[in-house]
Amino acid sequence: MNNSANTDTPKGDRIAKVLARAGVASRREAERMIEAGRVSVNGSQITSPALNVTDADRISVDGKPLAEPEPPRMWLYHKPTGLVTTTRDEKGRGTIYDDLPEDMPRVMSVGRLDLNSEGLLLLTNDGGIKRQLELPSTGWLRRYRVRVNGRPSEDALEPLRKGITIEGERFLPMTVTLDRQQGANAWLTIGLREGKNREIRRAMEAINLSVNRLIRVSYGPFQLGELKQGEVEELRRKVVRDQLGLVLEDDSGTASKKPTAVKRAPRKSFKPRR
């Protein structure tokens, strides 16, 4: 019996992966777009992401041909408080995308920071990078500077270092350093590898401490450094390649200098570094 038909692997890549690589949306969002009938392949509308495509296929989204994918790019962004990390907000609140330079390409955030949190947010034009960096198996350490109201002792912080369970949800052990007491507040440095929703705030509440400032200062090897609130800086492609283990045809790339204006009115300019 000839079993070759059962062992042949379809050529190309899954359509959602191709859309993500082209920067249209994350893979999960691309699947939703397909199911909503917004994607066509070779002139025919598709509604299932269970399809492989190759370079020979003609893909369009909302009636517009899919652009050639750019090389993977990443930016560091210092998110201010008061912005949500979504493309649009049902409550009409400002989003990070309202604050970004208007001449940046379409980007996606790697993970999120909540409305009242600030600090380092990674941005990318590549859905594959976004997915890779968000996978729990990646396990990159995220470090935060956290100000809490109260006078925590080392003993009070120990449950966080051992791993704490809150309302049936288990949080992995955190690294917690008590940096200094400043009046009624204390500053801590906290490291974690999961990044669950409001993880630090919920953990602090569980030991009777209230967070009144939370700043992410690093995400894996990427550092906030001296980046001011609202500023954006592109990473050189060589850095992206080396840190993520990517093979890039062109890794010379361009890194872009920080915008001079912190608050945008009108929108900030995004200028390439000379």
C-alpha cells in the first residue's frame, strides 16, 4: 500500500501565521479576522484558519492586497500612566497607539501594562516575535520598581518569594528586594516570569500592602534605561537577531533616536538615527 498521501506535509505556512508575520495582527487576532470573513486567498473568501499558503498565493485583507512583510523590528517604549494597552477602548480612554509617533509602522505590544502602570513596553511589527516573547516557556524575567504604602518586613514578603495562592490561583515565586523605606511608603524591586493579570498588585493586596506606583524597568535583556515617558527607541536589527535567535537576511537595520518631545501635541516625529 502506498501511504505517501498520508505523510505529505502541506506546502507553505498557516494563513494566520503569514498574516502575523506581515504585521496585520497577532496570530490569534488573525484567526478571528479569518473567521469573520475579512480575508481572501486567490480571490475567494475564507472563514477557516486551517489553510496553508505559499508565496504564490494572493492574499487580501478587507479587500486590500497583503503587503510584503518587513524584516522583524522591535521598539522600546516608555508607557506613561493613564493609557491602556489596546488598539481601542470601549470606555473612550486614551491608548498607547494614540501616543506613538504617527510615522511608525503598525505595531503590536508584547504583553500589557495596565492603566495605572508605567515603564518598559516592547513593541514589534511581527506577530511571530510577539507570540515568542509572550510564551510562558520563554520565561524571561520581568523586573519592576514598586512603591507600596506601608512598612513591609522581610518576613511579610517571604510568601511572595515562596509562591502565593490567591483565590485558588497559584503565582510562581517572585524575587523581592526591599530597597528603602520612604516615609509612609516603601520601594521594592520585584522580578517575575509569568506576568499574569495585575499579578503584583494582587500579590501585594494579599499581604496587606497597597501599590501606589509600579514601573517596569526590564523585560528579559531589554532595559528601560534613560528612556523618558512617552519616548520610543528602535532596537538595531542585530540586537533583535542576537537576543531572539533569528536569522535575518539584512541585520544592518536602523535604530531610531529618542523623540525630543515627551508629550505629543501634535503627534511626535519618529526620526531615523543618522
